[in-house]
Amino acid sequence: MRLTSAQCGMHGLLGRLLPMGMPRDQSLADRIRDGHAFLVRISRVDLGYDPEAWHEHLCATNAGGYRWSNKHLGFPRQIASALANPDWQAAVASLRNEQDAEQTAAGDGIPPSGIAAPEQ
């Protein structure tokens, strides 16, 4: 199976194991995190862990050769499957919580929601 870099990144974001070069013992959350980081690196935008937004962006820009060989046409079905998977949802929720905690700790004390806690 030949895939472009963007297609590999999308498979990672969806938590799928690829037959080449992906550690077999990697957790679902780690596969999703790595897929996200790879997509950010090759596209120079960060659309979070939203596979539908990533698919739309990659289709529009063809970043990382996403549309090569029309393999991108199969992603909407794979995205729907991932979004319906409770394990995928839990892994993404955990990753978002980690990301929020890191941003709050590194920043100005204002959580990513943009709503500061009331002063006491």
C-alpha cells in the first residue's frame, strides 16, 4: 500500500496502525498524538484532533499530497468510524485534557477556553 505523508498522518490521527514503520506497541492515544503532530508539521496549521476539519483542509490544499491516487476519498467513511468509536473518543478527550493542562500551566493562567477564573 502506497500512501503520501498526509495520508499517513490521517491514518495516525484516526488511530490506525500502518504496516510500515509504526511501533506495534504504541497506544491508541500515542498513535493519535503522533498523527496530529505529523499533520501539523507537514501542513503548518493546527486543526486540533478534528479529523473532519483536517480532511477538508487537506483536500482543499493538497498538503502532503493528500489527494494523490484518490485514497483521500475513503477517509470520510474512516472518519465516521473513528468518531463513532468510544475508545477513539476517550483517547482524544484525554489528549485534549493534557493539551489544556499544558497550555494553562505554560501560559497566563487563563485556560484555553479563554474564560479566566473569577478573582477571590
